[in-house]
Amino acid sequence: MNRKIVLLLLCFALLLVSEPVGVDEQQAEGLTKQTPGTYLDVQKPVIEGRELKGIKGVLWAQIPDTTASSYACQLDSLYPFESDIVDDIIPEGAGWVIDSVTSYWSNWNTFRNWGNVPNIHFLVYEDSVLASPHPVDSPFIEVVVPQANFTATMFATDTSRFRVDMELPIPVILPGGVRYWIEVQPSCDYSVNGQTGWMEQVGIGNLQESYNRFPFLGIDPWATATTSFGSTYEAGFILYGSIVSDTIIWDFETGLQGWTHTNGQPFPGGWDVEFSGIHTPPPSADDSTLWIDADAYGPLGADTAWSPAIVPNAVSTQWVKYGVEFYGSSGTYTDDLYVGIRTFTGGMWNAPVELKHYVQGTYFNGWDSVDVSSYNTADRMQIYFCYDDSYSYGYWSGVDNITVNGQIYVSSHDVGVVSIDEPGANILPSTPFTPTATYKNFGSNPETFDAYYQIDSAAVTVYLETVNLTLNPGDDTTVAFTDHTSGSDVGIVYDIFAYTTLVDDNPANDMKSQTTTINPWQVVTNMPQTLMDHAVVFDGSDIYVLGGYNGATSLDSVFIYKQSKGVWSRGASMPVDLCMFDACVLGDTIYVPGGYSYGGGAIQDYLYKYSISGNNWVTSAGTGEPAWFYACEAANGKVYKIGGFDIATSTLWASTWEYTPGAGWTKKTDMPTATELAVRWERNDTIYIAGGHDGTASPRFVTQFYDALNNAWTQNTSLFAYLPNTIWGAGSAVYKDTVYVMGGVYPSGSNVDTVLYYVYSTNTWNYYPNLIQSVYRADGIGVEGIGSGFDGIYLFGGSTGGFIPITDVQAAKVVTAGVDEDSDEEFLSYISVSMSIGKNEIKFTYNGELPKNVIVIDITGRIVERYNNVRPGTTLSFGGNDISSGIYFLSIEGDRNSTRKITLIR
């Protein structure tokens, strides 16, 4: 009996048709919010307190009279009362972006409150190709609008009628020229909140009547309004948004803009957005371009850049236009660029189709295009640029302003990974970190799914965690997983994956991957000034940064970094502004044998000498061979100036000049291969030179060494292997008898982040983990004997490309914690200590074969005493009124680091 009563009430409501009043919304009565006492002008619909009509365009309006009939349309938790109404729209032009909707409702059967409606579904159905105009059974877009995104406003004269304004959480994009059927369906549980119906009226739209479906009343499948209700009703609604332009332009000014690439390598080994000017840019490029420069760095092989999927327009999708820079020079080097597409039809992606080939050994810079008109009836399309690098030489490619007509495809069900946020490309050894990634619901439906984070090492999974996420359309979330600690072995590479496993419409974005290297490099501080072409020296206690180029001119500055305080200070300025020079320390003096002065407009051929203890400069005569980018090194108690280039006479020097303190310059034997911009270091009174440039066109990879005791040069690969890469403008540092060559420039002109180190015992060069920042024309030093947290190799400043200096100080602190202490036997070969525990002072004798520096370090690693160039057999004493009691360490600097603990008692 109760069921019959409900059915009769429901039927009566469905069949109720009010007499049309014949007025539009502008003539309708005033409206009030559901909360009594608050009124709202009918002409200004509001969503979350914002007026719709002043900031959003009206795409389509079917506005019913305030007394129009309404018919059941609601998503009910009890199936018998679920009902649907759809009405058609045909977007004009390229299409519509719908972001807000107004609809009109009448309530009955004990309807209580719109506050009991948890959400409203906005659904879009395609038109049936078999019986048009007619909706298909299932929607292809369904957007759930939460309660916070809609406002129900009561008609002032009828408390059962409402206008509902809602803002879609994710815009709905509908291509133009196609019929769609839309539905606004509140989630309204009849048993809790009664019944609501969508207001409809004859003749308020495009004269195509609506369809409805109500299985409980036997209306299933769809039936026309005439069949169900006896009139050609059309649903009342307003759509807001914007007209779609079907021209898609990827200019890469905001990043990849949805493009992906396949080989997983960072730039330059893979496609990525970089500064346009790293090479000759494609035409009309702004600040950024999609580049690949795999010849400069990275594995050989192909990398393919894929566009986001687009929905082609059967009329306007004709050409893909783009600007391109392809540098293949000349010859037969096998670097190629391919352009093409792939299409999605029949529920699957088809094989890629090549449309253009830029052939190896050629060059092209300009606008170009490919014809895609034969593929514009596909469901979807992707564009690709494939760069195939199978010869390690200086070639590259860049593309920009890629233009095509169509619409970006938005999936109904699509979750994926936006980014891997932690760690980055490098992580310090034995360091805790929080694996972090961002996941997003790219589709148009709410989704609940599992998100994974995985770390592999040498194909073995060492970390795997998952969380369950629920995201509304368009929402993303950043997940911080359980902390993990990196391994201790420098150079280990982690393969990191963030992924989802939900079966969806777009598997291409289901996973992000990256490699992370256990890398000791970090930016430890910043210099007070951006610098390149400067010189850096270490006196065993403090670091001195001299002169350099700041991006505008050369400088005369002297910056001193005191590790004991961790701060920068200023030393006495150089006698002249200088850049493109070198320097070394011998005893208490820093030597600078000239360089280029912007202030003087020429190379300065003088020897500038800085007293460390006196903080003052003295100038003396130069060599008579003006040079920039020479090498300067101390060996055998003397200073050497080697090579360099004289810009005034275009002379590349092979000279070796020796300076004896107190005496002057002496010309020695020329080096076998003249060079500038080389790296240099000293070991056992032998000076090593590697790489460099010929001053005009050719970089060097040769190596050579100079025996300062015997005035003899050697260039022999069986004794000193050539560099594995042709490189110039690098920095070098010696740490624990190992030289490191850092950064520089390859023949292509690209600066690199590569670090090499040389093993004397095997005469081989090996790769060390890469720098944090690729630079060239920087300067490096090795620091020993200060203590943990400071000892290591350092690279100061440099340029990131062209003349763009930076302030970064990159360091790899590769020592273990604490001060190393050698055995008595090892130590006595250098220093004999009469008593390791003494009162007031402790005496010791240096027993080495050559003069060395001796330092005394306190328990914190701070140098408290320094003895420079101590000759064999010299007896020294440590102590004095200004030295407090405690534990200290004697240390000998040179080609090894030997340490002995001593204790001073007061």
C-alpha cells in the first residue's frame, strides 16, 4: 500500500506541467538564498561568492520561466528512484571550455534541504551515430561537483524552486561542430532528502527536445520528452566558460608543457627545456627551447620527445609547423633527426609514422612543417621528434613553437605521476632523505588508487613503499614516504621509480623515473662575488680567491675564506685588476705572474707577490712574454709560469719560465705542445699539464709533464695517458696524492659537469661523480689537514655558459670523520718527537728528504701553528703563552698526510 502511494505521488509530480508564463530570466521574480532573509539579484548568479556573469562568458543559455514544469532527475542511493534527463548542445567554432553551470530545480515529496545533497554530477554523453539525434547509453565525461562548489538559491515567491550555480572542479572541453547531450544530476537520496526535478520548458533552446530515462517507471532506454511528458520540453540551464581556440602552440616558455621523452637521461643526454641561446636558436625562440645535445654528454642512442595526445579536427588539423635547429655539420657522422606522428584508433595506438628526416652531416635552421591531413580523422594523435646519436661528436638539435590545430586530450580516467621531488640527481653518501613524489588525477572522474615509490640499485630493489590515495579530478598531492639512507659507496647509481597501477586511459603518465647518483659534491658556500677567470690558492689554513671577471669587468679583489670561522673577509687589493691568470703559493707568498686587465686594456706582464702574513703586495718584473691563461705552479722551492697566449701578437707560448725568490726569472726548456687554458698540478717536484687550447680553434687532450729538478719535459702516453676527452677551461685539485680535473668545455662548446681523476699506478683516467653545476673557467684546490667537514676538493665559481659567472663553491668532502693518525713508524720517517706529552712546549725534528710544510691542528681541526718550507733536519718547538693546554696533532703536508697526536700540559 505504501509503495502504491509513493508511486502515485511520484507519477503526479512527473506529470505536473505548469502554465508557461512566457518571461525570460531578466523578467523573472527576485531570488533569495535558501537561508531566509538574504536576497540575491537574479541577474548575478554567484559561485562561492563570485559573480559569474562579469567574469565568465555565457556559452549557451536555456532559461525557463520561474513557474516552468520540472521532472525527476537525481542520482539516488536507492535504485528505484534514480532518473536522468539529458538535453543537447552543439558547441560552435573550435569548441567550448565549460567551467561553470547554472540549472533550475523544483522540489517535492518531502524534499528537505540542498545542504543534504553531497554532490552534483555533470555528465556528457555522445550522440548516437545510429539514431541521431539520440544520446548513447553511457556518459564519456562525468565530473563530480562537491558541495563546496555549488550554491542553491531559492525563488522568492516559491520556496520549492531553486536556481543552482556550480563551478566544475575541472573544466570540460568539448570540440565544436559535434552534438553532445548534457545532464545535471544531483546526488539526492530519496529516503533522506525527498525528490528534486530539473525545470523544463518548450522552445527555450535549439528546439531539440530533451530525453529522459526512469527505469522504475518503465522508461528505459532513453525516451523523448514528447513520449514521456507529451511536449517537446528542453531543460533549463546556462553554460559558462570560453570559446576554444583549436590552435595549440608549444613554446616551452613554462617548461616541457606536457611533452615527455623516452631515454630517461637528463639534458644534454636527453630532450629537455633549456636556455634558447646555448646554440643558435630556432627562429622566433624566446627564452626557452626544447634541446638535445647528446654529443656533448650522454650515452649514444636515440631519444624521442613525444607531445601530449591531441584530438585532431577533421577540418583544421592539416599541418604541424615548428622552428628547428639541426646541426649535423658535414661528413658522414650518423646523427639524425626524425619527425613524425602516431595515431590512436580502435582503442589502441598505431605504429609511429615518419614524416620528415634531417639527414646526418647536414645543417638546417628555420621554419619547417609536416603534413598530417591524412591522419586528422583519428581519435587521437601524438607528434614526435627523435634524435638518433650514434657518433660522439659536437652535434645537437632544438625545436620550438610547435603548432598544430586540435584539442589537448583529457581522459575520463587518468591518474599518473607529476614528478619525483626527492632526492634529486645527486645525494651525499650515507645521508638520510625522504623519498617524495607528486601524483595527480588528470582525468574527469574521482579516483582511488595505489601510489608506489621504488628504489633499485644494480637491478635489486632496495626500497619499495605504497600509499592509497583518493583524488578528485584535477587534484594532485605530494607524498612523503618513509625516510631512507643512501649508501656509503661514492658513484653508486640508484634507479628511482614513482608509479601508479590503476588501469586508465593514458598509461604514458603512469610512471616517472630518474637516476640518482651517490655523489659527494655539494654547494658548500658562495663567494662574495660572481667570478670566472680568477685564481684560487690554499696556504694550508685559509683559501684566497684573487681577481677574476664578474660578468662586466676584471677585478682587483682578494677574498679570504677562513675555515675556522666559516666566513669571508677582504685582503689587500691587487695592484691592478686582473682576470685570465693563474697563481700559486710558495712559503708565505702568493705569486701572480700577470694576466689581462680590463682597466689597462692589455695583458699585464708583471709578477705580483702577496705577503700572507703582511697582507700587502709587491710588484716586480715579468718574463717578457705577456700571456693570459698560462699555468702557474710551485715546485722545488721555485715558481713556474708555463704556456699561455699573447692576444696582442696572437702568440701561443710553449715557454717554461722559472722564478727563484730573491733572484728573478730564468727561461727553461719549452714544453712539447704549446697550450693555454690547461689544467696543472704538482707532484714530487714534477709539474703536470693536461688538455687546454691552441688559442685559435683546436682544443687539446694531450698530457705532458715537467721534471723541475732536471729541466726536462716528457710527452709519452705510456708514462702519462692522454685525457679521455678533449677538454679546455677545466679546473684541477690535488687531494691525497690524487688529481681531479673538474668541468671545462668540450669541442662542441658545451660546458660539462664531468670530473676525472688520474691513477698513477695504472696510468689511467677514471670518472668521478659529476659536479652539481657544469662550469668552465673556474679554479679548483684540494684541502688537506684541516679536518673532517672541510678537507676535500673544491671548485670555485666559473661560467655556466658564455660569460655568465656564478658564486657557487662546489665541494666533495671525501675524508672520513676525525683526524687520521699514522703509526709511530710511519710518522718517525718524517718527524721525530722527543716526548709526545710536554709542559709548556714540545720539540720535534723534521726528517723528510725535501722541504715540507708542517702544521699543528687542534682537536677541532683548526690550524693553530704553521711552519712553512721546513728543511730536513730542522728542529722546531710548539707551545708558547698564547697556546692553551690540550690535545694537538702534528701534520706534514706534501705528497702524503702523516699525523701524530701530542699533548700540551700547562
